[in-house]
Amino acid sequence: MLNLAEVWLWDKLVGALAWAPDTATATFEYTPEWIKTGVQIAPLHMPSHADGTHIFHFPQLNRDTYKGLPACFADTLPDDFGNAVINAWLARNGRDAQSFNPLERLLYSGNRGMGALEYAPALRQTQQTNSKLELESLIAMAQQVLDQRVGLNGSLQHRGNDDLTAILQVGTSAGGARAKALVALNKTRTEIRSGQVDAPEGFKHYLLKFDGVIEQGNSRETFGDPQGFGRMEYAYYLMAKAAGIRMAPCELLMDGERAHFLTQRFDRIGNHKVHYQSLCAMDHADFKKPGYYSYEQLFAVARQLRLTRAEAVEIYRRMVFNIVARNHDDHSKNIGFILPGPRMQWQLAPAFDIAYSYKPGSPWVNSHQLNLNGKRDNFTRRDLLSAATLISNFTKEAKLIIEEVLDVVGQWPTYASTAGVSPEFTREINNNLRLSL
């Protein structure tokens, strides 16, 4: 068991993380050299200043969310699917998943994770060659990983090394609950390589969400069978773009009847890594507590980070779209901020995970994760306009944004048809849109 890790960013040592097994928490200390750079990796709760504290420990944070780590590092841990893949690797190597502490999971990711933070010494060495991967094999292995997680498949660790290696190359670092992979694709979409390492010339980094890979009996799943989810998410991407929301380029990767959702990664510029922090990490906004955090608090964070007025307006536009289009999965891990380089300012990250997510009776998506004006449902136009006062001289523009979003979302059937969403799913969504605000 390893209890010490170095943290690196842009080829510079940031500091060290020490894991205490007796308290199951980690302490972080910046190096004096990093403090001199003036670069703030977590400006709100872990600022690095020469005349201030440079040792940080957060035992009060929810263990279920932050795993005993400072939030900015917990943010880089793999989520549900990535952890399921790692657990399959542990089973293959005769290691109990419960004995693999959160710091070791960071070291497992090493330099292959989302964002730009890297951890050393890496527990699993990156392959020197980035060989071609087969989509069908990745889909099959992703399904087997989920089946093993719920006890439907106990044979995964007995499969050939090549089978498990393929999903390990792409599926351990991506966040979120759904099965997905970090891949590199060529321009003609004829070759897939791992996206956990540098992309070869002629390739770009993408996040691939598998269509039709389901976890049996997953009570948190918004839809019982996510086949067709990719088409819906693509339709929402088209609709969000038409509503003026800034997103990374997205498309569908067709595979027979499956339509896998692809989004270009905004944490990569070529092979340069962009530092990323979700709202969950930046302001300790626990995403596992629905309604605990508000859109008003998000605007306050934007001011603390000195985001531009245009970025505050963008946040407002996303809020209106989420409410009108029933994106109830608007929790603090689904919005974030980027620091593109050491001499740059924090910026609002492009929008992502914009999709219909409403299920009556669900503890997660029956109502919105972020509250507005003290509400998670039953919104009125007055509620939307209450947040407009948080941006100077904005009320008139806010009214126009509301009308623009209502007009675009009112054309949902057209976007659904373009993306090939099934008629049944199109009607279900259309019946639940909040078009009367």
C-alpha cells in the first residue's frame, strides 16, 4: 500500500500528498518552488501564498464524495465506470478493491487522467505504443465490466490480457456514471486509439459515451436502457448550440444501430493538458447532496474567480436552458472551470452533459440538483429573473435570453428528428418541457 504521492502540473512539481491510514484522509503540502510561480490550482480553498499556510487537510468534507482527499485531487478520481474498470484490474491482480486507497487510485491514473494534474509514482505504466483499438471489443468489455459490478459476470478476470488491456487503455480515467472512454480519433473516424496518452499526428482527443451499454438494476440510471441516449444527447447539443450555449464540438459515431456520442475534449489543446476543476471541487459544493447548492452560489464563485461578464451571462443562459429543457442533472460536477496555462486566468469551461434528465419519483432527477431562488421545481419566470439581478444592468438582456431559449427549445421535435431520436422518446420529452415559463 502506497501512502505518498507527488503532484505534478505542466512538468513542474506542485507538492506532495500524504495518506494517513488511521484517519483515511490525505494532507497536501505545496513546494516552495511552486508557491513562487503564483499559479493557483485551487484558488478558493487551497490558495498558495508565500506568507500563508501551504499545508492543507480537509477531514470535514463528505467522505462519500471526496474520499478523504483535498477536493481538487478528488476531482481527478475516476467515477463509477472508471472505478469498475480499475476494480476488474485489481481482481485480475489478486487485490481486494477495498484495500486500494484513494491515493493509490490517483497513482493508478498517474499521468493519464482528465485535466492536467499528474501523480507519481504511477502504479500502472503507460504503454509506449498507442495501437489501434476495435470499437466492438471496447463495447463488449465495457458491458462485461458493468455486469461484473452487479454480479452478473464473475469471469472477467479470467479473460485474456488483451481484452482487459483494451478497456484499461481508455476507460479508467473518465468521470461520470455512464460507460465511456477517452479516445483519440483520426479525421475520417476509421481508427480509434487510446486517449489516455498523447494523440498521434492526425488524431484528436475525444470522450466517447457508449450507446446501449447498460448496468442491470442500476436504480440511479435515468433511463432503463440507454440505447438511444446518444441520439438524444446529440439532439440536445444541437439545441443548446442554437440557444447560444458554448460547447465543445460533438457528433455521433455510428456503429450499426448504435449511435455513440462523441465530444471533443476541452481539457486538451492538441496534446497540451488544460487544468480543470469542477464546481464540486472549486467551492466544495458536494454533488451528492441534491439541492444543497444554488445557482446564486455559482454566480458568487464566478465573481471570486474574476470571470468576465460574458461568462456570467453564459452561466445565466445555461441555467435558463437547463430549467426549460428539463436537464435536472445540473449538479456541481457538471459545471466547471479551466486554467489553460500557467500565465492565464481561470475561465468558465464549455458546457457538457447537456441532456434531458427527468424521471418522476427519482431521488436524483425528479427535480433539479442546483436550486434557484430556494426552489428545485415549479419555477416561474420571476424565479429566472431573480438571478438576473446578480449581473449588473442585465434584466432587459435576461428577458431576451429567456425568450430565445423558449423559442429554441420549443423546436425540440425538429432537433430530435435531425438526430434520429425515436418518436416515443421525442414525445416523452416534448410533453415534459417547461415551455410556459
